[in-house]
Amino acid sequence: MTPFKLSFLAAAGLLFSLAPAAAQVQLPGQRLVIQPPLSVLRMEGTVRVTTSVNLFVPGPTDESDDAQKSRDNARRMIYEMAAHECDLLRGTLAKECRLESVNVNIGRQFGVQQQEGYNATGTMNFQITPK
């Protein structure tokens, strides 16, 4: 093996041993991504909590100002739930809580036999330290 390849392998091994998340090594014309096992991604003494919610907000589904208000209201409700979730977790099973991410999806519901409005789905991820 050439000294360059040995240096590359040593650097990749060092990155893998030190980094809790994926590490990248960039070389001319090459890219190596080192992904540690999932057990390494769990921080000692912490637990990841995922919460999902589905809700319906009635209202017009066209491009009017009222429709925009309905979409904003659906997202606002999910964001408010995410903001409050750490309080619930601390009140039940967490010493510490940190919001990691929030994902919101909104879809129109309309038709002859259905109430017009928006179906909203939200997923929230938290990192907690159990009590």
C-alpha cells in the first residue's frame, strides 16, 4: 500500500472512532462516507421520543385568503403541540427534553360527500434524559 492510502485509511478509522454521526472524507474524484452502527448514535443516558399527530381543519381548499388561514392554522396547531410536548415529557418521564425536529404535511380534503378542509399530519422528534 502506498503511504497516501495508509494515511487515508488511518484518517478514516480515526473519524469513525471519534464521530457519533456519519463522517465524510473527500479526496479528488472520491468520497467516502463512514456510518457508525446505530448503537453509537444513541447518546449515553438519553432516549429519542417520536410523537405523531393527525388532525382535520375545516375550511375552503382553494387559493383564497381564508384557505391560507386554514393551512396556517393547521401548521400552528402542530407547532404548538411540539412546543408543549417537552412539558408533558418532563411531567411524566423526562428530566431533560430537547426538541430535535418537526415535520408537517398538509393535504386537501374535498368532494361531494366530505367536508372541505385540510388533513394535517405532524411528527416531532425529541431527545430526552429519563428520570
